[in-house]
Amino acid sequence: MTIRRVVQLFVACVVLGVGVALLLLAALGSDGYSTMVNGISISTGQPFVVVNCVVGVILVGMAWLRGTRPGLGTVVQPVAVGFTISALLDSVDAPHGLWARIVLMIVAMPILTVGVAGYLGSGTGAGPTEAAALAWDPPVPFRWSYTILQGGGALVGWLLGAAIGPGTLLVIFLLGPAVDLIARRLPMFDVRAGRAT
């Protein structure tokens, strides 16, 4: 593992955290994975952080069984992204107007794309959501396995009482294909490197 890969991992995780924070500040729906965790938290009465850890370990374990080994990125991604989100949510006020929230949601998408592709492209291992998607590529290409995972997570979360919105739909239908597109055009963003440790 080179210094360049480790630096790429940390920078990309911060970028990803910024994208997630912008999506949360827009308050128009979160990603499918977070929606699922929130729904399980609501229905079981367990704290979000506890459910997030349990679901994350289960997804990483399942991915590992299919050959997607955990690595430094598996640990760094949730921690670095979590700290970045917390820092931004604590220091930035959410916009009040609907148009400002829509703009924030739209701006979040390319930032999320670069963050996901960047940290996976570091080749240091994948976090829970991406590891689960990579575990099924092949036979299902990442852009579709990620879409299915996000969509399934959102559906489960919604059925368990979590809210969804247009931001959720953007993540479900656009993020996987967008990450795949940037990965195919720029080698440093090769998402399949996320399997490596």
C-alpha cells in the first residue's frame, strides 16, 4: 500500500463526507443505506449508531464471504466520513428555502460520486455499502448492484418508518451509474480496486 493510495483514501473520504452532509442539510431524503439503518433504529428502538455498526459488520462479513476482503478503507471510510459529516452539520446552517435545498441536493450528487469512486479507487478496501455491491460484481455490474442495494435499503427503511425523498431517489438511480462512469474514464477511480487490501 503506497502513501499515494492512503492519501487518496483520506481525501476521498472527506469529499464523500461533504457530499453526504450536503444531502442531509438539503433534508430531501438520504441515501438508501442510511434510510435502512434509520428504519431499523426506529422499529427496534436501538440507537442509530448501534444499528449502523451491526448492519455494517454484517454487510462487510457477507462481502468477505464472496471474496471482497476488508482493508484499511473498510475502517477509515465510516470513521472519516462520520467525522466530516458531524463537523459540517455542527458548523453549517441548513437552508430554509425549497429552491436552496434543491440546489444543495443537486450539488451533493457529483461530490458524492467523486468521494465514492475516489476512496474505492485507492484500493484499500471498501466500506459496508460499497463492499456489499462489489461482492456481486461480477456477475452484476457495480452500477446495478449498487443501485439495487441502495434501492433495497431505502425500501426496507421506508417500510420500517424512515422517511424518503427526492434525494433518496437521486442516490438510488444516479449514484451507482455515475460512479461507474467516472471509474471507467479515470483509472485512479477504478471502483473494483476497492476489493484489494
